[in-house]
Amino acid sequence: MPELMRFIEVTSLYLSQSRYDIDGFLSKRPGSHTIGELYDSKRFHPRLDLFTAIAEEAPVDPEEDPDYHRGLAAREEFRRAILNLMASERLDAIVYPNSQVLPPTRQELDDWKWTVLTFPTNALIAAQADLPSICLPAGFAEGDVPVGFELVGKPYGEAELLKLAYAYEKAASPRKPPASTPPLPDEPR
């Protein structure tokens, strides 16, 4: 898709919108807190780098970010570009791998090779274009590393996506425990 990387960059509104959304969600819960209160009290896991970025960099209100409305406009342009591609190719859905690389190893996580915002995932395409999607198992890479793919559909096309996913899983039967999974104990009779 032409300009895919540009669209992904300009439609990323996670830092602009997350603090406002999470604070709104938390305010409706008993004993509510805000992102700022949780961050100041250090009541979060240090591996939550996106939480740290939200607490340190995100505006309390997305309207405070001068690029927020440009990002919303770009989201509409991104959605139209995907829908135009689907229409011109007469597609019901677009399919692509969930990630551009295999899941990180424990060592890569410990070494901070990736952060949430730098991990090369494709799963944000549908989210940032505001389109429905479903993730499915595709099999295994390098022996026993599970990998998957995502189907992206048209607005309000969830029923069609579910039909496609069901048909794929029925035909492919891709689900199985990886070879590294220890055997489960027998169930009681």
C-alpha cells in the first residue's frame, strides 16, 4: 500500500489520547486514581514503558496536543486509502502478518530491545485506520514459535470477518500447542 509507513506515523494518537481515555475509565471505578497518581506512587510495573511514556509525555486532554486534529484527519485519509484499495481490488478483507518479526525472546525483553512503541507490529494498522479486524493463528515459525495474521475488513464488517475467520480455521485447523509446551496432566474423571 503506497505511503503505509507515513500513514502509520501520522495516525499514531496513543500518546495524545491515552491519558485522557484511561483517566476517564478510572474515574468511573471505586477508589479511582489517575495516570498521574499511579505514576507518582510508582504503582505500576517498570516494564510498562508505554504507561511511563503516557505519564511523562501525554497531555491530560488530547486537545492540548497541536498535532491531535491533524492525526484525526490523517486517520480518515488512511481509512479511505485502505477502503479504496479494497474496492479497486474487489477485496472483502486485507490480510497481513501480525508482526514484522518473531515475538521477542526473554533475553530481548530483558535487554529492552523493543519498547511498545518501537516493536515492529502490523497490528496497529486496523486500529489506527479505525477499521474492524480479527487476529488468527497462522502456524509456527522456527519450529515452535506461534505466529499469526490479521484480517482487516470494512466499517461495520465484523460479521463478514467472523465468517472468513471461521471458514479459515475450519479449513486450516491451525491451532495446536507448540512442541515446547509441557504435557497437561490428565483431567480427573
